[in-house]
Amino acid sequence: MLNRMKIVTRLSIGFSLMLLGVLVLGFLGTRSIVQLSAISADILRHPFAVTSAVLEVRTDVLAMQKLATDRVGKASAAAADPLPQALARTAARIEKNMATVRQRYSGSPTEIGQIDKALAEWQAARDETLALAKSGHRAQATALNEGRDARLVDAVLREVGDVAEFAVVKAAELERAAETERNTALVTIAVLFAMIAAGGAAVAFLITRSIRQSLQGAVGAVHGLIADSADKVLAAQAVGAGDLSREIVISEPLKIDLDSLPNDELGVLMKTASHLSEVQCALDRAFLEMTQSLRLAHDNEAVRDWLKTGRNELNFLIREEQSTAEMADQVLGFMVTYLKAGVGALYLFDERTVKLCLTATYALAKDRKPGEQFRLGEGVIGQAAREQKVICLTDVPPGYLPIGSALGASVPKLVVAVPLLHGNRLVGVIEIGSFRAFTETELKFVELARETIAIAIDANVAHQKTAELLEQTEQQAEELRVQQEELQQSNEELEERAQMLEQQREKIRLKNQEIEATSLVLQEKVAELERVSTYKSEFLANMSHELRTPLNSLMILSSLLKQNKDGNLSEKQVEFAATINSAGMDLLNLINDILDLSKVEAGQMQFNFAALPVPDICDSVRATFEPLAEQKGLAFRVEADGGIPALFHGDEQRVHQILKNLLSNALKFTEKGEVSLRIATPSAHDNPLPVAALAFIVSDTGIGIPAAKQQLVFDAFQQGDGSISRKYGGTGLGLSISLQLARKMHGEIRMSSEEGKGSVFTLYMPLAAMTGQEPAARSPAAPAAPPRPPLQAPRPPVAPPPQSPASEEALSFPAPLPDDRSHLAAGDKSILIIEDDLNFAKILQGMVKERGFAVLVAADGESGIALAERYLPSAIVLDVMLPHIDGWGVMRSLKDNPRTRHIPVHFITCMEDRQKAMAMGAIGFATKPVSMEQLNEVLQSIEGSLDKAVRRLLIVEDNADEAKSMVALLEEGGVEITVAASGREAIDLLAAQFFDCMVLDLGLSDMSGFDLLDYIQNMEGARRIPVIIHSGRDLNHEDERRLRHFAESIIIKGAKSPERLLNEVTLFLHLVESNLHPNKQRMIRTAIDKEAMLEGRKVLLVDDDMRNIFSLSSVLAEKNMVVVEAENGREALARLEEHHDIGIVLMDIMMPEMDGYAAMREIRKNPRLVNIPIIAMTAKALKGDHEKCMAAGASDYIAKPIEVDKLLSLIRVWIFQHV
């Protein structure tokens, strides 16, 4: 039956059966997927939702119970009690989650009812307990909370747990059902797939067999059609390839009975074959006629093709990028081979030498080397070049340009010299030798090719010059292409992400509405916290001074009573004085701890990072704590593992503070056994830092810390035993401060302890400097400078100069304490005490008199300045917190006055700005409260400075001429100057002897000045020497910030640098100005003359308020400064471009069009203005304003309302530094 069907019908039946099987298979697979999806939805809708809801109910119940417990434990509720609101919010969440459970729970409703009942009972009991606590019945409320309420909470949690357990069981059942359905679907699909495969194979076999039987009848007829086709194809291919000599045989038509053929596709194929045979016979006849016609045209076309092919091949050769020599080789080789010649040479014309130079050869014999150069007219080559015509030589004589090979050599029959011309300009000559004479066609090709060759060679030279530029352009184009591809890929990824973001945007919008509401509440809280922080900082700053001042007197007086020098106190009274002194010290430690903690929390603690030697740490710890351990009868060990690094990075003062706290705690809490400090390198597993570290392990055998308290000991005001009956005292601040300090130094503290067995505290410090560990400018931890006494002691007799206004003014100030001003004799050694705390001044006065000094006392800055100028004391002890004029103002006035600038000044104050005092020329700095020992050290340093007759100055300069000029400038009686030509020599000198001052050039031959300063910081004695930087190097902000930490003054070499250098050196050596040479006195006056410094300077004043511009312009004009005005940032930029001589900018912040921040950033982008001083002026004085201004590019900052004196001082400082 299949043989009667058409082939299309048979194939359609087969494909239909296969399609039916695939549809059935797809239906079954889809049904299985739908069933599995339904089971998964049941799992998500019922068990998972219920489990999540009951877990949240459990969490909220525990949270509410904790809130209630905390409230019961408090003494009383605040007026605005947040507890009811918190409980209400939590109860609302519980009710919301219970609604989900009621809706989704598939178990017994009774279980849900039991949860509701338990919650209701617990809520009633909780409300009763809170009511009792609120009414003051704390004991009863605590008992109910710990008893009944706790049981009710446990009941609620049990009921909730039962529901959660049921939901988990239900989820497991649904998972098993899904597994069963999946296995059934896999078996069904596998069986059906096997059946479809077997049926498809059977149908394919039957259809293929029926078609094959039908085709066998047609194969014979087709064979007859193609019997002689192979010969005809070969003949046609030969003609197509250009072989027109082949003949084609005319075929005969097929003989087939067309009437007996079937009507299916094969019958149609047989009839078509018969028709094709007739057509083939007609084509054979036409092909024969075409071949004959082509033979006639072939010969003429062959000549044109040969010429065209040669030119095309030649053009192809010369189009390639190559050197001139390579192109000459290519062209010569092509011409010789294409013309079927045997030998050739190519000469290029050199326009400079007017000669033809051999550039390329082809097949020349080794023993026949051609001429390297030819002049025009010399030989056939030169003649062809002169005539600019092709020269052909026949009948060549023997030995002329032989053509050789491995088998022999022979003389050519023809030699052709072809000049290469580009227009009328000669490029070169080609000489070719051949065994045969050239045809007219070949000579025509030579004429056509020579101009092409000339143009190509001429252009090649110019092309090579641009090749390098082209290569660079192509490389840049390739980079651009890669970037474009990357950009396109990024754009595609961004489009995909944009689609995802669009879908999420609506969700985020709804979430943002909730966040905005929360944000408003948070902003109010943040504003409140900022106000509280400001109040706290102001309070601590005031209390620091108010507490330390009376405490200073208390400790000194109690110390004096404890000594009982007069012997008029009983033993019990001496004991009382010792107790008072000890209590004062404890109070001082508490004040210091609170201030340290406040500084750390506010981010105002400054650090002095350096490389610290481990042996020094060990020695210091051992010297401090071994005596304390011996007093308690404890063993004390300090050990350092072998192979540990010799240095680590940190702040020396802070590291000592942390170790002191850890070891003090260990000794305090250890009654017997031992305390040890072990220094080791931690393993990578134990090291909590991301870099290599050093571990300081403090261990003891003391009381230990309970596990429940171990997380609390690092909190402020927390101890392991916080009860009022605890055995050990303390504020609980030490560990909190230590942890904060360690983390500020990029370190960490870890603790392990077991109650009753002891504790181990480990401090981890980085070995190398990390990001942010640069020395802090004006660090309070900077080492104190040594005393810098005046050169002349004792001085000439003090005679009151009648012409001095200050002398008359001093007489008008009454003495706050009886002093020696009325009977101070000429030549007496005296010390002026400027202190507003008269109790402390009286104590200090007694100690000074015991050392044989006369005493002058001033209680404020004005009288102190007047007394100093009137009596010229030997030394001054100065406080900072003074009425009217503070200590800094007094110091500036003393150092600006030529009569008093040499007097050594020692600060004793509550402030902690040692670096500022040293930079102003102080000989020492002590922070109140001070002990008797510290006061003795202060007076000893003053005595030592007065006894010195010679001042030693060290100049570190590798330029011999510069060093000589500085020696000539600074050379003075009583000053011993030593010059070091290298950093290494300076280090050796500093190690061998003490210097009173050092002048340093940063550009040394063997090391930089920064490296030398770092090294000096680690030298115990040398690091206290005041350093003056005298360098011609331009300093950026980072360099200047680093140097401000080490050096008291920075001088950039220039027109005014000698005056400044002389001024700074005399200041730190305390030389009497009047004893100097008059020229040097004038130089010093020029350096410190403030009014002269401002005169003629041009200042840009930028402010949008015309009243401010008018007032400030008037002040600056009085100082003879030239004021340029601008009303906003854009105008300021324009003025800076118009006036290149502007020396300083006063920049307001809040302005239209362009504010001060943007303007300062634009100014700093200009290389010409990158170092111009900018003082930012703002109407606000909020926290963070200073940092924002400095980050935008300001040099300094001043808040409105502007203090004129402060502004002028800032202008002087920055103009002085800029010059």
C-alpha cells in the first residue's frame, strides 16, 4: 500500500505519528510539574509561614519579659516612660503574627486557642506586676516577676513550641508527598519515551524501504544520461581554464518510452531526464561554436592580460609596508622573474652626492661584484640616468655581467638599463640581463612599470617617516576600540540592571516612605545628641581647669605637711596629710581617666606614632612594677621570646599607658602567685589584626573574671565586681580607655579568664606603620624640650630705666603676695611667677626662695608683662589660664620685646599643648597638678640654664658654602657652633654631646632630613633638642604637617631667610638682643616687626555682605595693606587671575553662585595658586566646620564674629610662612 502513495504522503504519516508521541510525553511531564508546584506552594503557604510567625511571637514574648524585668529592677520610672509604648508595639507585632498563625495553621484550632489563653493570662499578670513596681512595691513586683510571670512565659513558649513542632512535621509530610510524585513522573515519562522511540524506528524503516524500491527503477535512466558527462566536464573545465585546444563530443538523446512511466515523483524524474538529454545535445553544439570563437580572441587578450597582470602584481608588491631596501629587492626580483631574465641590479639616486648607489642585486655571481656607485654619464647605468631613456645592449662582449648557476655560467644576449623617473625627477636605474631578446610586449611592460616603480620608491621614503606616527595612532585606535567594546558591554549590563532596578523601585519607594518617617525621628535624636556632646565637651574643658587648680594646691600643701620639716606635727597628723595627698592623687587619676575617655570618644585624642624599641618597653615595665610586686610578695616576670622584631609601631606614651593599666590591674587583683608580661609574635590564627603584629601578653594568677562579666569589663564604669561592697576599688575606666587607645593605634586587646584561676590580657600592636599612623601635629605626647637658659648669667645690675613706660606701669600694679620687688638689688637672681592661683603661687614662692632666688609675683598677664620689662628677671614661671591676657599672649609679648625675649620661660598650666609652648621658645612645660618632685625638677632645669655660660649650636648642612655663610651669620660670643656635613655625622655628634639647638637642611647627601628627624626621636637625649628647619625645598601640606611635629620653626630659604634664621636661633638660645652687633639687632627687628610685615601686602577679601567688606577693609587699610574685593567665589577666581601679586585670601563660606568651599577647591586646582594662604571665615562654629574647610583647601579657619587681633595674627603667620 505504501508503494502506491506519494513520497510526501509517506513522510507526512511518519512525522505525524512521532509528533503525537511527543505531545503525549509533554502532557504527562507538564501535569507532573503542576502537581509538584502545588505541593511546594502548600509547604510555603502553611508550615513555613506558621513556623516564621510563631518564632517571631517567641522572640517578642522574650523581649517583653526582658523589658518588664528591667523596669521592675529600676528604682522608679522616668516622667516620660517609654516602656508602655515599647510594650504596646511589641504586643501589636505578637497579635499580627498570631493572626497569620490563625489563618495559615492547618492543625487543631484548640492549640491556637491555648496560645491565646496563655498570652492573655501572662499579659494580665505582667500588667499587675508593672503596676506594683510603678507604685513602689519593688520587692513584691520582683517576686511576682521572677515567679509567676516567669512560669506564665514558659507556658506561652511551650504552646508556641508545640505549634512550631506541628508545622515542621506538616512540612516533612508534604516533602515526602512531593518526592513520591516526582518518582512516579520519572517512571511514566521514561516508559513512554521508550515506546515512542521504538515506534518511530519502525515507521522510519518501512517508509525508507518503500522509497528505496521506487528509486531503483530510475537509477538506470540517470546512468544513461551521465554516461559521457565526465569527458564533457573535463573539456569544459579545460576551456574555462584557457585551454582552447580541447574538442567536445556531441552526445545522443536518451531512448525512453515515456508513455509507460508511472505518474509519481519518479515518473516525473524520468521524463525530465529525457528532456535534459535533448537539451544537452543542443548545448554541445553551441559549446563547440563558442570554443572556436574564443580561440580567435584569446591571443589578443593574452597580451593585454600579461601586461595588466604584471602591473597588478607589481602594484601589490609595492603596496606592502616595507623599508626602501626591502622594496628594492622585491621590485628587482619581480622584474627579473616576470621578464624571465637571468640577472639584475637596482641603483637609487642620492640627491646629496649626485650619485647612483647600488641598493639591490639579483643572481649576481660572487666573483663579479658590480660597482657600488656611478656618477651621471658613467657607464651604461650613468648614461641611462643622464639621458632618462631606456638603453638596450645586444651582442654583449664575453665576461660582461655573466649569468651563473651551480651548473655553469654564460654571457647574456641582452642587457637593458631602465631609468626610474617620477615626473622629471630621477629616482634610480634598473639594469637587467637576459639570454634572449625581449619581445615588443616585454619592452612595453618595462616602459609601463618604470614610472610605477619610481613613484613607489619615492613615496616609500616619506611613508617610512610617518610609519612611527601611524603605529602610535593605530595603537591608540586599538585601545579606543577595546574601551568602546568594554563600554558597550557595560551599557548592556547597565540596561539589564536598570530593568531589575525598575522592578525594585516601587518596593523601594514604599520602603523609603517608612525610612523617611524614621529618619525624621533620628535627625531629632542626632541633633539632641550633638547638643549634649557640645555641652559635655564645654563642661569637661571647664571642669578640667576648675578641678586641677585647687587640686594642685591641695596636693602640694599635703605633700609639704607630710614632710613635716618643722617637726611640729604629730605622727597622726602626718598620716592625715599622707592620706589627703593619696586621695588627691586618686582624684587626679580619676579626672585624667574621664578626660582621656572623653577625648577618645570625641576623636580628639592625638597620637605620636614612631618605631618603638621592644627592649626599652621591657626595661621601663620592669623598673616600674618590680618594686610594686615585691611589696605584695608576688613573683614578677618580663619575658621576650627569641626571634621577635626589635621594633614595632605605635605611640610610646599610649602603649605605656595601656601596659601600665593592664599590669596595675593584674597586681591589684592578685593576692598570691605571679604576674608576668610576655612579648611574642602571634600566629596567623591568633592574630586579630590584618597585618603582622606583636603581642604583649599580661597574665596573672588572681581572682579571675566570671564568664558573665567578661564582656562588660571593657565598658566604661564597669568592673567584674560592681557592688558597693566590693573588695577592690577603681572607676572601671582603665580597660575601656585602653581598648579605645589600642584601636586608635590600629591595635587590639583580647582577654581570656577563668574565675578563681586568673586572667590573661593580650595587647596586639602592628609591627609596621598602617594607614593613618602619621605623627600628629601639635601632639600632646610630644617629648618635652630641654631647658634653654639665657647666655649671660648673672646679668648686669637691674636699674629701673626711667624712660620705660612699662617700668612706671609695673609700679602701679599691687603685689598679690608679698614679694621682693621693693628691695630687689642689682645683680640678684630672681624668678617671676605669673599665676592667678595664689595658693599655688605662694607654695612656688617658698620653694624658689629656698633655692636662693628673689621672687616677683603677678596674678594676671598685664602685670606679668610689666614686671618682666621693669625688673628683667632671671627666669619666668608662667600659667596659661590667666585673666585679661592669657599665657600665650604673655609669651608672645615677651618674645616680641627685645628687652625680654631672652628670658627663659617655663610653663606650669592645666593646658596640654606642649608643642605650642616649645615652638614659642619655652624651656619647659609641666601640666597641673604637679608634685613636689616635678616642681623641684622645674627649678633645677631653671638653675641649670642660668649656670650655663656657653650655648652649643649644631648646623646640619651638606653645602660647605651655605654652612660657612650660616656660621658667619650666627657666630656670636658665648655660642659654640658645630657643623655636620651629613646625617650620619649629625647622629654621631648628637650621641656624643648635648646641643641647645639644631639648624637642619632637609636635602642631605646620605639621608633625607625626615629620616634624620625620625632617628633623633628614638634617641633619648637628642630628641629634646629644638630643631629649626632651614631649607630651600618647597614643602607641600603633608611635609609641613610632619615637620611641625618635630621642628619648632620652618624657614624656606629666600630674601628674608637670614633675618628669620637669626631671629629663631637667638630666640631658642636665649641670647640678649642688646648684646648683639647692631646690624644683627636690626635684622632681628625686621624679622619680628609685625606692622612692617603687613605693609604693602595685597589681600583678596571675598564676602557677599558689604558691611563685612567695609569693616574688614577699613581694618586692613589701617595696616597699609592693599585690599581687592569680591562678592562671591566666581568673582574671587577672576580677581586672582587679574592680580597675580595677591599674597593671601580671606574667604567667606556662605555666598551665592559659588560658595567658599567650591571656590577654595577651584583655587587649589591652579598650580600657580596651590600654596597661596587661604583663611576661611564662616558665621558658624559647629563641630566639623574646621575639617570641612581644611579639606576644601583652606590654610586656616576663623569663626565670625571676627576678632580683629586674631585675624591680623593669622594673616601675619601665614604671610610670614608663605614668604
